Amino acid sequence: MTKPAVLVCGHGSRDNNAIEEFKTLVELLKINLPNRLVSYGFLEFARPTISEQLIKIRDSKIKNVEAIPGMLFAAGHAKNDIPSVLNNFMNENNGFTINYGRELAIHPKILSACRARIEEAEASCSQKINREETLLLVVGRGTSDPDANSNISKVARILWEGMGFGWAEIAYTGVTFPLIGPALERILMLGFKKIIVLPYFLFTGVLVKRIHTEINKVQDLYPDTIFLKAKYLSDHPLVIESFIERLNEISLGSNLMNCQLCKYREQIIGYEHDKGVPQVGHHHHVEGIGTEHKHQSNHSHENDYYKNNEN
């Protein structure tokens, strides 16, 4: 029996570097899953779309897919948009099965990868300042889902206490508050000698570059404060291991999302009107738009697999 194909479902980006980093991560997953067809698709701004990749898998005679969101937290994209695409495809293709895994979430290995990125930033600083005199700022994407936003606070707290920083704050690049600019203004009034900024992102892109722009602005205004930019998570080996564990959960049947605080399942304070909202995608109008990348894939593993299963 053919093993289920693996489909990593990404958000997509207008930034070509972000798309390349996403592809690199998928290539690393392929190396760790040599006996599986591993591919990827995007919700928006890049190709192939998730639907296009599912068609390709279907046409290769594989009828079973294990799909995982290539995302850190479960907000609208992981809870609604991706499942909507997957469910629609199954409804239109009888006998085709898709089992959906959960997002990376707050995983011990992801936290360890964060620690490694912070330590890399510390090692790059010639001036040694104790962590007790250092403030950690963890910056997330920001969503309209309070459960996803609150996870940034939890990540910051665990790193703060576990690594012994003098203080920790959080900020977001959009949608919710505090935004990175106002957060930095408030943080500077606390008087810490060193500030480490950790972008809690998987890949580069417009938002990570926005974080760096804001840091550069305040660095020019406060030359006596040391600002260190930790790298986003990217293809750190522990990130790859976390994805593998999320995939393994699917076959074990333990791939459960956190529904206890999900605004679509419970009446969460301030979001009561979202409970029971239908699972509908919101990216159909921008699927495949916004990138010059043509899917002339040079991923030989995937292409060879398709060729060998065409008949």
C-alpha cells in the first residue's frame, strides 16, 4: 500500500526570499521522509496553490494525504482557510482522503530553537552584559484570534524565566497591539542596557523586514542602548524535528487542536459573535497571485516520484 503523501500548507508571500526559505524547509523534510512523497502548496501570493498540488497528487494515483499547516500558531489560516480548501477538494473527489495535522504551536523543541537563536545573537555582541540587565522582546505576527496572540505571551514568559532575563515584553507586526514601534518606545523607558528582539516567525518576509526597520529607527535615537536582532526560526534542525512530530501525530490520531480557547468553538470574551462561524476560506481571490516564481520545480525527488506514478 502506498504511504500517504505529505502536503505542507504554507501561507505564501510576496517576498521571493520567504518562498525560497519555505521550499528549503520542505526539502529538509523530504530528506527526513525518504519513502514519502513530500510536497507543498500555498494559500495566497505564490504557486503552486494547495488545490493545484492536491490535483497533482491525485493524478499520481495517490489517494491519501497527510496535510500540515506550515505555521507556528493556529489562527484563521490554520483553523478556517486551509481546512476549507482541503474539505472542498475531498468533497469534489470521492475516495480521496486528507488527514489534517495541527500547527507547530508551543513545542519544547521550538522553544529550544528560540533559545539557540537568542544565544547566537548574544554571541555576536562584543560587549558582554548580564541577562539580568537585558530585556527580551518577542515579536509575533498578530492575528484576530486572541488564543493565537496569547501564545506569544506564553513563549516570552517561558524564555524569560528559563533564560534569566531581567524582563520580557511582547509586540506584534499588525492586526493587534502593541505594535512593534509603540512597544519599543515603552520598553526604552525601562532603562535596560541591552534589548534582544526575537521575531517569532518561521521565515523572512515583509513583516520580519518591518521589525528590523523599526529597530534601526530606535537604535539611531538611542545609541547607548544595545539592540540585538535574533534570527527568526527558519530551518533550524529542531524546527524540522517538530514538523516530523506533528506528522507522526496524524497516524497516531493525537493531532488535536486546542479547542478549549478557540473563538470558533467557545464564546471567548469579546469574540462571542465568532462562535460557530462556518469554516470558509478567504483567499480564493489571491491564490497564486503576487510572486514571479514559476513552479518549474527543480525538486527532483518530487518530480521523479510523480513520473514514476503516472501509470
